Amino acid sequence: MSQLPLFPPASVSVWSAWCDGASRGNPGPAAYGVVVCDPQGAIVREIGQTLGKDTNQAAEYEGLLRALEELIRLGARRAKVFTDSQFVVRQYTGEYKARDERMKSFLDHVRRRAASLERLELTHIPRSSHPHNVLADQLANQALDDARGRL
């Protein structure tokens, strides 16, 4: 019996996204940053959005939800999403159990959006390991800087 590949072959269009959440205080002013790339690797979306006062974990989830929303909006069927949030990735994979009702709700929303894709690979990466991840962090922090005094 042949084994199926863990991810589609290179001939299949795979989109990618990097997302990051930030909170200055926990809770405190919060934002997320998202970078979305088409299958050829070109950046097609750069998003930085404030969330008001929230926790870092909530901001990380909001960033992931926005990344999935953008991928779906752009017509992606298969995607790789990268985040520096071990917490979010481990809850998604089931390694960590979502105990808090709010985190359960976030996880449920992520799973529903992911179900719109044929395949989603969610990967934890170190914060500064990829330029697009650095950019997502910068977008989140720039959104916070721009909103200073309003949050």
C-alpha cells in the first residue's frame, strides 16, 4: 500500500501566510500582523490591525483567523500558515487542550475556517526565523504605534 504524501506535491498551488499577535501588557493594547503570499511566493497582502485591549494569546488567534480569512478570500485551497505562537499551534494540533472558554471559541472559529480549505498546515516557527514573520511582527507593532493614545 503506498503512503500518501504529508503535503501536496510542488505542482499543486499552495499559498502561504505568516501571522503574529502583539499585546503591550497582558491584557493591554493589542494588534495582529499578517503577510499573505501567493503560490509563487509574492506578497499579496500586508495587514496590521488593532484589537483594542486584549491578551497576547487572543491577538495571536485573531491574526491566524485573519490570515485564514484572507487566504480563503483570495481563493486558496491549500495553505501553509506560519506563526511564532507555540500556544496556538499546539492547541490546533491537540497537543494542548483549550480549557478557557474564550480559547475554545477561538479554536472552533479556526477549525471552521480551516474546513473551507482542502488542506491547511499550521507551523510554529521562531520569531525571527523568516523575513515574512519579522514583517508580520512589524505590522502588528506598527498598528499599535499608530493607535497609541486611542487604545
